[in-house]
Amino acid sequence: MASDMDKVFKALADPTRRRLLDDLRVEGGQTLGRLCARLAMTRQSVTQHLGVLEEVNLVGTVRRGREKWHYLNPVPLHEVRQRWIAPFEEPRLQVLDTIRREAEEPRKEGGEPAMGPIGESPMKPEYVYVTYIHASPERVWEALTSADLTGEFWGHSNVSDWRPGSSWEHRRTDGSDVADGGGVVLEVEPPTRLVMTFGEAGAGAGPEVSTVTFLIERHEDIVRLTVTHANLQDDGELREISSGWPAVMANLKSLLETGRALPQAPWEMHADLSGR
């Protein structure tokens, strides 16, 4: 039986599927129709390719009304990088990648990064993470909204009454009750959907504030949890949360499935690998 990693490499072997992933990397949240418009292929063929990518968790989807939006899920690629690249060549490759991006990035006169089409501002990045947890939707909801449980798997307690319009705080668990972050609760639909702004403690809602959406979907005895972090300020913030969310969700999954958080905080492991 092929391993999960074998299936990932097999899915990546097809150039059309790589093209789909490239399109979703550039612009997340695309519908089937939009993806088809960029390929000289039938909807049926594109649907089949997307099905393969969804099966190996390289693509995640979110329902918005009648439409199904597709996002690149970097988790399997992150696992490849952590297994074969990070322990050996990460520092050198980061230097080479920086040189490549500096050489390839379009520039305006004066050396500033180029704007989008016809002078538009670049689209703000968005991040989507999908994981599967052996738990009920109610249990996942409780874990996301309980100050005690978030303190166990997140390292900070998320404190709120979880009503639309209420504030929430990301408080330290060292007894100081200092809030290192927080925001405003926007939507509450227990046990399936929670939307909140994500920024500094005490910050209100506004067009410039990033938002996090937790979507909890039951599938027989497991739950599919999709985390969407939208309206990020720049690629630097995107890189930061791209390592943060997998670490937090790995700890959440461990807590709900085994009754214990991971023995070492996953974000500490990431920091150690990044520092090599």
C-alpha cells in the first residue's frame, strides 16, 4: 500500500496539477470556473485533477453559498521540506531564494516593488489550513472557545463570552494575565463556524484588521477543521502564520485525540529548525 508521501509525490508528478497549485499559490480562494478559465481543459478534467489534489490534502475547499472555493494547503509540502530540506540545507537555500526573488521581482523606477495591474495595490495574502481530527464538532468547538483548553494547546488562553461584537483576548498562562493579542468576535454559529478579528489586544474591527475563520465539518466519526486567516498585511506576516497555525493545530489535534498536548511545543521545534 502506498504511503501518504508516495501519494503526494504521485499527485505532484502531473504538470497540470502543478499548474493548479501554482495558480492557487498566487491567488487563493478560486472557484472551479475561474480555474478552468486559465486552463485549456474541460470542467470534468479539471475537477478530476482537483479531486486528486484534495485526496492528498494539497488542496482544501470552503463552501461559500453555492460556490466551492479552492485553496492551496501547504501542509504536505511543509512535511516534505521538514523531512528532507530543513535539517540539512535550509540556511543556504534561504540565502539563494532571497537572491533569486530580488533578481526576479518586477521593479518600478526608484526601486519600489511593482504594483498590481493598472496601478492597483497588491492583493493581501490569505492563508488556509485544513486538518482532520478524531473528535465531535462539539468537542472541537469547546477546545477553540474554552480558556482552559486553549491554554493547554495554544500556550495562551483565549478569553471571551464568544458573542458577536464581544472582545476576546489571547492571555498568557503564566499567572500575569497579560494579553498578547485579541480582537473582536464577528460570527458565532456553534458548533460549526467561528469568525473573529486577529490582532492586538483591544483592537476593534476594521477593514485593515486580519480575520480568522474556523469552519468545523463533521464526516462520520471525524471532523474536518478549516482555518482561514484573511487580510494579512504582507508576505512576512503570511510566512509567520504559515508556521504558527500548523503548530497550534498539531497541538489541538494531539490534545483531543490523546488527552494530552504534544510533549514538546511544536512552535519551539520550528524555531529550532529555522535557527539552524
